[in-house]
Amino acid sequence: MCGIVGIIGAGDVSIPIYYALYALQHRGQESAGITTFDGKTLFKHKGPGLVAEVFDEDILHELKGFSGLGHVRYPTTGEKIAENIQPFTFRFMGRFCAIAHNGNLTNTEKLREEFEKRGQIFSTTTDTEVIGNVIADELRKSGRMEDAVLACMKRLEGSYSVVFLSEDKVYAFRDPLGIRPLCIGKTKDGYIVCSESVAVDALNGTLIRDVRPGELVCISKKGLESVQIAESSGHAHCVFEYIYFARADSVIDGRLVYDVRRKIGQALYLEAPVKADLVSPVPDSGIAHATGYSESSGIPYREGLIKNRYMGRTFIMPTQEDRENAVRIKLNPVKGHIKDKSIVIVDDSIVRGTTSKRIINILKDAGAEEVHMRVGSPPIKAPCYLGVDMPTREELIASGKSNEEVKEGIDATSLHHVSVESLIDAIGMPADDLCLGCLTGVYPLWIKGEKACPRYTDFIKGSYQTNIKEFDE
Ligand SMILES: O=P(O)(O)OC[C@H]1O[C@H](OP(=O)(O)OP(=O)(O)O)[C@H](O)[C@@H]1O
Ligand SMILES: NC(=O)CC[C@H](N)C(=O)O
Ligand code: SF4
Ligand SMILES: [Mg+2]
């Protein structure tokens, strides 16, 4: 997924960016980076690891400037190597620039080849650098950021929420389908654009609104300006942001993620009731879903597993071996709650089955009589090409298998996944505004070899005469 942030302030922004990245840590654990601009010079620091490992007070002190970007990475295109750590910085037409991206393009290869044929040199293997090139290519011609973003929206396929620093301005735009989140907040002395509203909260700011799909916003000392570059016939907000990825206390596209998860939990009971002694979440991501199940069933909510609070997310670790080792250290049973009990265990999703198989065995070893698994997403049957690391059908436990086969595979007494209909109800948006690709196998845009129900996008005609000022002004 990745977490992105752009901040304009009255004083140095490195510490606010650091706190914002801290709030977005759950979106990417592989690397972190901050870039700032002080009116004369661009400062940067980035490295592998968690935000708290990459930065310390001295480093933050060196990152001077009133405008800046931050990024936490979860790799989807381009390996886990130093060159691929964002934000990327460059000088263009005499200006210092930087870019950070959340999402995944589906036409990276094609665009890259086209640029390479023209003699363009790339220094990373990411899709994000391709976006930087599309922007620079258009700025070279028109000098207008609106035209550059229009070019992006016409040429880029896939998902992209982007923050772009051009010295004292931070631009932010979201793909016309709004696949990945992006929101705007007001801080005490400036503005923030970031992946999730929890980063606005971390700065004690006020959430203004989401960046609209297809919109370009600009924050600077002058305030907030915006222009709608493209409009689509429907959107395609990723349902996995609500199910798993986002923090439960974030508000995304007007919905509090915690409430969506609670409603999913309530629906799980209505769809698959069971008699049990307790409802227990798989922490952290299953907690809100489990409270919903307990509310609608009346079965007491009690934690049967305690999470080691120093362990991060296992799903977003890059290798299967890393993930398997991590689950063992991560979750430990509360034996006194479990022994001789019938338990409903609620998690947000089963992807490869690493977590659920392991925890069911942990619960049974701790003396549980029955373990009924309830899952807050419909079965994941197909890959994600749009920013979640689920690249092949082979690795997905539910792909090509029946519910019974998956139940056997994870050793559960019973298994139920929430239905697509109840999921859509819980999110409270029309199905045409959601991406359900990995659940239904039908994607919101054309992807080679897959079925699609594409949205159609209209672009504002001609070039720009809007309220966002020229790039080289
Ligand atoms: O079937 P799997 O391949 O194991 O993947 C699914 C699990 O991975 C995620 O948890 P994770 O531990 O990554 O994060 P969390 O702490 O936020 O729940 C998710 O919440 C499921 O528990
Ligand atoms: N998960 C993401 O949003 C990652 C952004 C970009 N595709 C990268 O791999 O660096
Ligand atoms: S395919 Fe699934 S995970 Fe990927 S963007 Fe769509 S809903 Fe989200
Ligand atoms: Mg989990």
C-alpha cells in the first residue's frame, strides 16, 4: 500500500512529517523517507526499516524547511532495494522537486520502454519513477502542473495517489477512480495531504475532506487550491482499505473504518450464526469485526489471543518464511479463556492462510473444544494488480477451492466469509464505486487476461486556465 504525506507549514515540517509517517506506519514497513525544502535547498533522508528506526532527533533537525514530503513503503513494483526507497528527488527546469506515491500502475513496462527508447535513463525499478517522468515530460512542454497531471490521468493505468513537491508548493492528486485514499487536513499553521485521516489527527489538525478522484490540489503558503482534471462514470475505492489496510480510526471517503468493520461483524453473525462461549478477535485487524459479531450475537467478547505489541504486520512482510516465523512470535493464547470452550474467532481476511491455520492450531493446543472461524472479507479468489501484494492465484488459499476445502485447510470447526452483498452494505457505497477485483475476478479497468467492467473517464478539454498557478511562476 504505502503511506504518503505532504505538508506546508510556517516553520520546519520535518517533525510533523515524522509524526504523520508514524501514524501511517501500518501502510508500509519496508522503508521510510522524508524530503524538505527551505527556500534554497532540498534536504532528504531515507532508509530501510520502520520510521522510528530510520529517523532520530539529530536527523530530523537537519531536515530543514517549511515544505516537504514523506513516504513509508510496502513494495509492489520494484524490489526491496535502496534505490527504490521514496520520496524520489530531482532537479527539473531549475526547480527542486520530489515525488511520493501510493498505488500500483498496470502499464509500467509499456511506459518505461517508451521513455527508454527516447534515451531516458531510470535510476530505480519502480512505477513511481515512471510517474515522475510523465510529469516532467509534460512540464517540459507546457510548464503547467495541471497539464502534467492531465497527462498522468490520460497515460497512467492502475492506481495512484501522489504527492509532488515543487519547492514551496505541494501538489497532490488521486487517480480518476479513487482507488487509493488521499485526504486534506488543516494544521495550526498550514496544510497536510496524506493517505489517511489518522495522520491529520496525529498533528492535532482538522480533516477538511478527501481529495476527489481525478482532482489535483495544491497547498502552499497562499492556502489550498484545487482543480478537477478528470471525472469518471464510477469510482473504484479499494474495499481492502476498509477490510484490512487502513487504521480503524481513519475516516476514508466519508466512512469511519471502525464502523464499516463493526457492521461487517454484525452481518457475519446474521449470515452464519453459531452457539459459542466467546467471540474472540485475531488482533489487530479482526478487533472491530469481532465487536460487531459479539453485539449482534450477544456472545461475550473476550480476547483469546494476545498480540505482542512490538510485532508489526505479518501480511505485508515480503517472504512467506518471514510471515510464518512472525505469526508464531506475534500471537499467544490466553489459555484460561480458551480451555474447554467453544470459540468464534473473527479475522478480517484469509489471504494465504498463514495466520488462520496457525492460530487455530494455537487455540486447539490451548484446549479449545471448537474453533469457528468468521472472516470479514469474502473469499479472495483473484490477484490484486492495484497495490496489494497478492500477485498470483496459486498463493491464495481460497482460489479455486470450496469453502469446505478451505475449512479443512485451516483446521477450523466451521468457516464463513462475509458475502459480497453484506460487505457493500457495510461500506455504504454503490457497488459501481468500489473495486471488488480480488473478490469477484472482475476489475474496474482493463488488465491483460482478466475480466473487467471498466469505468469511463472524461477529461477536461484543452489546456488549463485555472486557479492553480504555473509551475515556473
Ligand atoms: O491469510 P494470511 O496470508 O495469513 O493473511 C491474512 C492475515 O494477515 C493480516 O494480518 P497481519 O498480521 O498482517 O496484520 P494485523 O496485525 O494488522 O492484523 C490479516 O489481518 C490477516 O490476519
Ligand atoms: N504499495 C505502494 O503503494 C507502493 C508504491 C510503488 N508501487 C512501489 O512499489 O514503491
Ligand atoms: S483488487 Fe482487491 S485489494 Fe486490489 S484494489 Fe481491488 S479490492 Fe483492493
Ligand atoms: Mg491480521
